[in-house]
Amino acid sequence: MGKKRAQVRQVKKTMRQVRPKVSPGAQGGGAQQRRQRERYVEAGGFLQGYSPEWVIRLGYYSVGAVAVCLLVMAELVWGPVAPSSLAVRVIAAVAWLAPVVILVSLIGPGVRLAFKDRRAQPLVVQGQLLGASSVSTSRGLGMLMIRTRSGTEQYLCPPEKLAKVPGNVVQVAISVTPNLRYVRSVSVMGQRQMARPEPPVPQVLRRLQLLPLATPAALAGAFVLGDDVTAFIPLYPEPLHAAAAAVVGVALGAGVFGLSYLYQKRLTAEAQALVPG
């Protein structure tokens, strides 16, 4: 009996020591995706690849939009055109923080990097041209793929700078800002033997280009409309009215977010299906 108990304890100890193994490919793929997401955020998010001057100008427009939102909030709390009770007024005004938070979180980091790029010296990257396209998932930007000593790099590039890039494999040199990765110039150092074909732009790609702009705008609009429209509807008692305005705004915002997430997954799957295997 003592021998059997020792064997059972040994089997249990062995089972505890066993750990599920993860393939190196899966570990590398997850780490690579995480690094890509980090680089995407560090380079300005959806403002990556645009010129610092344009991003700064967009920042000034965003400051004006934030000022308008703050004025509307003041009107809803103290102005004549406002809901009847104070609690409902506050809830209606708080809804306008949604577009302010979205603008600051999306535009703010890119504007900060744009001010750095305006004073920084551009970097020169040389390598072998692997591919170029005048369209990408970013609206108004093309794509440039270069093989350098450190690996394959992709850059978003204005289409007019890709007009003279050939279709054959040549050596190229680009001047790029260090933060927003804006390509200021493209120089071809090899012989231009083959013209670069421009395939038609799929409709799914055009829709993907609009998502980074349409989704935040729809999310903020749904939250504001749901909250403020409910706030102006006569409803008693006042605590129930304030709670209903907040719940309707949050529910509409969550619905828009869920629909946009599913729509983005569908468009991404369609775009991946167009890539030859």
C-alpha cells in the first residue's frame, strides 16, 4: 500500500510539472503584432505618414472644435436654451465631453509629434525597393516597402512622390521625419526598367480609409444626440429624467461602437481575401 501511495504521489507531481508548450512561431507572431501596434501608436496613430504642417493645422482646427463644445456645455448649464432641471442640464452638458475626449486622444499625440518633427532633422533611409502603391488604408497616402539592413520597412507616402518609382527592383533612398514618419522625398538610385502598374482601387479599401474618421465622429454624435434629445423630452421625476438621458446616450454610443467593430472586421476580412495567397 505504501508503494502504491508513493507511485500516486509521483504521478501527481509529474502532472503538476507539465506545462503547455507554445510554439515559437505563435510567440513570435504575437510579439511582432504587439510591436507593430506599439510602433503605430508611437508614430501618431492614424495621423502617421501625414506632413507635420498639415497635422499642426489640423490641431488648430481641433482646438476650435473643442472651444465650440465647451461653449455648448456652458449654454446647456446656464443658458436660456436648456432643459428644465439642473441635474438634467448637467447630464446634457457632460455628453459634450465625448467629442472633446475623442479629439484630444486622437489628435493630441499626433500634434505633439508634429511639433517635434518640425524642428527635427529628417532621417535618410536607403534600401532595396520591394513594392510601391499609390493607395493604402490611410486616406490620401500611398505605400512604400523597402528592405533595409535591419529588415523590411513600410512607409506611408504621398502618392505624388511615388510617380517616378518604377516597378522593378531598384535601390531607393527616402528622407523621412523621425516621429510621424512623413516621407519628404523619394530618390531612385537604380535604373528605371519597368513602369509600375496601378491596379484599380477596390471599393473595400475606400471604405477602410473612411473608418478612422467616420467611427469616432459617429460615436461622439450618437452619445451627444441620445443624451441631449432625451434631456429635452419632458419626463418626471427629475432624477429619473437625468438617469434616462445618461442611459440612452451610453446605450447609443455602445451600439455604434459595436456595429463599427463588426463592420471593420468584415471589411478587414474582405481586404485580406483580395491579397493573393
